[in-house]
Amino acid sequence: MRKWGIVISVFYAVIVAGLLVPAGLRLAMGGSSASFFKTLGDIYTAWLVWAAIAIAIGGQALLLFVSVNTSQKRLKPRTRLAVSVAAGSALFALLAFAAFSAAGAAWAGDKFFDRFWNTEAEVVSIFAGIWLVWGVLFFLYFRNSAEAATRMVSWLLKGSVLELLIAVPCHVWVRRREDCSAPIATSFGIVTGIAVMLLSFGPCVLLLYKKRLDAYAARQSK
């Protein structure tokens, strides 16, 4: 089970870093192929991009580990809760930030970047504030739950669907309006929603196998 978790995590990392990032750039640039690879190279050297990738991949790996390996008693209940809340709230903060960015770009157009994405410090501050709020809410909600990680994954799937319902129409709107920079924010929203949606399937698949194996073990013990 643990080996399959590693395989899924590596496969997910390749999809996010190797496929979704170029796909997001293609969405932002539209049909234009001018300087695509140069811009892609610039994106791969931006630390904020790698920070978002690390949050997605790290959150997936942590939730997968906590969900699948709780039977091995390697983590204390409070530790499992802390890991689940930290990872889940970071991913929800990423979704919320992406939805906020897409909606802001649709509302303010290219001026959105001057108001909220003006500096890296502003981006980090907004994300950190959202992360803190989600962390407190999730801790209060899951503090008496024995399956915080499992329920968190279910919520992430629903949250990713809701985020995409915001990001996709916003992207269509800014494209029809022919904004210059706004599609960057909306394509970021679409890629983030897809990444978190794919993330939700990894733990879910292994959890289904784990439950089936546990059921077989229980039958054999009778």
C-alpha cells in the first residue's frame, strides 16, 4: 500500500509540474505560439510558481500518507489531526486564492494585478491570511473527528468543482473582453482547480483498496 502511495504521488507530481503548468500557460496565451517556450522557461524559474506546485504535491502526499497509514499507528491522533489540518487548509487556501484571483481578474481586468498581485509580498500575505483562516476553521471542525484526512479529501473534491465553476466562466469572460494580463489569473484558477481535483482521487483510490483489504482481513480472522 505504501509503495502504491509513492507511485501515485510521483505520477501526480509529474502531471502537475510537467503538464498542468504548460497547459495553464497555453490557456493564458490563447492561440498565440510566440515566445511560448521562452515564457515557459521564465515560469519554471519563478519561485512563486514552484511554491504553488509544492503546496499541491506536498498536500497530496501528506493527506495520502495520513489516510492510508493510520492503521500502522505511526502518528499520534493529535499529530494526524495537525498534519491533516495543515495540509488540507493549505490546499483550500490555494483554491480560495485561485477563485479570488479569477473573479478579481474578471471584475477588474488587467487592473487586478496592480491592486492585488502588485508584489510577491502581497500575494504571499493574502495566501497566508486565507491559510490561517481555513486552518482555524478546520481545526475547530475536525478536532473531535477520527477521520479528518478522509473527510478533508472529500471536501477538497467538492471545493475544486466549485472553484472551477468560478474560474472557467471568468476565463471565458476575460477572453471575450480581450484583456491582456487577466487570462493569467483565470488560467491559474483553472489549473489549480484541476490539480486539486486530481489530488483528491489519489487518496480516494488507495482508501478504497485499503478498506477492501481490511474487509478481507476481517473475514479471514473470523
